[in-house]
Amino acid sequence: MEPHQGQIVPWWQFLCSTPSGPAERQSLRPAVMGTLRWLLWAGLGYLGCFCLPRVQAQFPRACMTVDALRSKRCCPALGTEPGNICGSLQGRGWCQGVQADTRPWSGPYTLRNVDDREQWPLRFFNQSCQCAGNFAGYNCGDCKFGWTGPECNMEKPATVRKDVHSLTPEERDQFFNALDRAKTTIHPDYVIATQHWTSLLGPTGEEPQIANCSIYNYFVWLHYYSVRDTLLGPGHPFTGIDFSHQGPAFVTWHRYHLLLLERDLQRLIGNNSFALPYWNFATGRNECDICTDQLFGAPRPDDLGLISLNSRFSQWQIVCNSLDDYNHLVTLCNGSDEGPLRRRPPGSSSKQLPTAEDVRRCLSLQEFDSPPFFRNSSFSFRNALEGFDKPSGALNSPMLSLHNLVHSFLNGTSALPHAAANDPIFVVLHSFTDAIFDEWMKRFNPPDSAWPEQLAPIGHNRLYNMVPFFPPVTNNELFQTAEQLGYTYAIDLPGSLEETQARAVMVGTTIGGTLIALAILVLLLVLFQHRRQRRGFEPLMNVSFSPKKYMEEA
């Protein structure tokens, strides 16, 4: 935080500033300007987030202009033709008013018109591109997930997410190299705003307050922004608000979050078939089997809370970690480095990861969510998967299970919701959580009505635009199977509890019937033998003979 309090000014802030007067600008020789420009862009590849403090929102770089911010209109042209708004000349889309959910919410957040995430994203933009057919993106220049081709009318071969332990050496290197590059590569399309929505144009009204951010730090920042507190004054935050946890949107928000990272990595490495792996954490063990130097880094011997120096992740710096400082200063994560990644699994203690039986019981819950659609919902698949319920669905407030238990197990950075995405294990942890969600969707094929239209916590109604994604996307759009979104899982999850019990009953019935039949047979044999023995002692005079022949009726 110090560099942004005027105490120490990093060298890159000088590169971010420009000479203010005409004389100064003219005095710089072209060669010097060229050198500075080269240094600036070369440095972008090594910086996370830079230049301006107080990160508040994120939007396409093309929309962070004075005109767009004043008009609250984010409808950029596609390509070089200025009139091709939203790709309208190719019939890809058009500019229209943003639809924001106005239905009532429930939960602890009872304020109104205080937080700029209410009715997202209307505080910033009320017009955006509406894309036709399978076109997508802030300028309708992309395809929806699962589609490809110049006209976005070709189904894209599904990417296959595999167990991280089953990756080939080449696939493993590709995944970890992609993460490393994403940590140091500026996001090509999106920037973050550095002031509150009322101050986005700066003190003069002509200076959009924006900053660049690396692809992976942008991924971290998205998660931070969805859980951050509402700032009401110095040291007085409102903490009862969360747009990505403790409600139905937990599953869809994190699904979309992963899809965005997966697409960014595909483009970064030039491989459209690249897929994020998953970590099957349902081992029931008391050790982290992916915390090795070959994967996500072993503990450092001289400080078990740090990552081994033999791992690339020992060099990673975290962002958005100092939540108490942001609240005290009435500011927000500014994207600056805040120290090394920390992780300290319990090792030999009695604390254990979830089990396959926990997953089986969770998948047996047939109701997606239940009132009040919060962390105290019972017999709710979502709440059990998130980890506030027992996997069986019976509410137990102090209980940690499945997703929540794994974050707690990893300890360190992963245990803090606002900072958890800094740990790359977050990616594979949530990929497995999404695999369980996808399995549940395929088994029960729920109707749209399974998701509440209203009275879920803020951000969690079915048609609420997920915060802080832009262009707007509702929870409902992600409430479908993974295959419909262009990806699948190479996984075999345990059967549901009912299936297991039904098989047990069937097997038990078969075995029981066989035993009963054998018992009856043995009893008949004993009786038959007993009769034969009795007949052997009867006098011959009691024997009677039938006059009927063999083939005649008795």
C-alpha cells in the first residue's frame, strides 16, 4: 500500500505519466520518446495492475472513453469501420438498453441505492451490445461458448477437462506455463476503473480513471470485487453482502468465472482445445496430493506456510488481500503486490478432505436450492456443495464440507474469500466443484423454475446480472449442462445415495431370496428323508397297490 500513499513512487508511475506542458513535450527528442514508449510496453508484460489506485470496476477498454462514460453507452464498433456498431453491418448485433433485474431480494443486505453493484451494471452503463444468434462479446465479435466459425454457426468440439493427475507431461507443462504467462501478461481487452462510478472521469471530467491488469490478476480481482464489503465510511463497512457465495449464484458465478479464464488462456497460447483440469479433492486424506513441486508447489522446508523455492509459484505475489485496510481507508484493492502466496495444509493432523461418500450424498439431493436460499438453507444441493450444509442436506451451522472444507484445509491465502483466487489451486478446486454441479444437472435436468426469480440474496435471483461481468450475463444463462456450453468432464462421479441404496436393496433381495430358497430346499430334503426313513419301518401289510397302469391318471 505504501507506494500509493506518496511515500515511495515506483519507476513505472513515471512511465504512466506524460509531460503536462507543450514545451516539455516538444523538448523530448523523438528517440527518447521512442525509447520510453518501448520501455512502457515492454514493462506491461511484467506488471500485474498498475498506475492508478482504488480499483472499483472493470469494463472493455473500448468503452472507457469520455463520451462512452458520459452517455453510459458501451456499444463499440466491431473492426475499423466506425459505423459498424456492435457488428450491426454484418447482422451480428445492435445497441440497446441494459436489462437489470428489479425483483426484490432477501438476505442481510437491506440497504438501497448505496452499493454500485445494485442492479448491475446500471451505475456505469445503461446501454450495451445485444448480440444476435450465437454471436457474443462486448462488440459482438465473439461466439457464445460452444460455438465457432465466422458466423458462429458451427458447434465447437467440446473441450475436455481432465483430472490434473492424469495430464500427460506435455499437457501439464502447457497448463502451468499458461498460468505463468497469464500472471505477467496484460489483459488484451479489459481494464479496471480506479475510482467510484461518480468519479470515473477524474477531477477535470476529461480523464477516464482506468488501469491495465494482467490476465490472472484480473481473474483474482473479479472474485475479490464480487465479495468485497460495501463501504459506508472509514472503518464502517457493511459486510453482509456477497454476489458469488452464500446463495444460488455460487454455482453459475464460478462456472462463468472459469469459462472466462479458460477462453483467455486458449487465446494466450493459441490453442482452442485447451481445457482447465480439475482436482478430485474427495480423497478423505489429511494431505494435499497436488501440493508438490511438479504441480502446485510443496511447502517450503524452512517456512511451511510458503511455497517451495523449487516451484514457480514461490515467485507469485498476491493481490487484493488487505480487506481490513481497504475498509479502514474507504478504498479498494488497487492491484499492487501484497506479499507472497501462502498455503499451509494441516499435514499429519486429523483434519481431512471430503470423501467420495460426501460427493455421493450431495448428488442425492434432488432440490437445487431451498428458502431462504442462503447459507442456512437445508436439503439444498447448492448449499451442500458450497459446504455450509452436511453433504446429506441436514443443516449444521458450524459445519464445513465439500467446497468450503477444501478452502479451509488449504489454509493461508485460500482460506480468505476475497483473496482465495490468488492461489492457482483455486482453478482446479472450482473445476471439480463445477463437475459435481454438472453431474447434478445431468441427473435431475431441473426446470428454470428450480431457481428462485426473487427473494434470494442480492445478486442471486435467477435473472440478476452477475457482478462484475460485462457485457451483462444472468445466472439463468449458465444454468445448463457443461456440454451445452462447449465443454465436458472426463470423470466418473459416484452414484447418488438413492441409486446406491437401490442397488443394495436389489442385491440384498437377491441374496436373501437365494438363501430362503436354499433353506426351503434343505427343509424339504430333510422332510423327504425323514418320510423315507419312516416308511422303511412300516409293515408290508400296509402297502397298497393301485390297479391303474403307469400312463393312466391316478
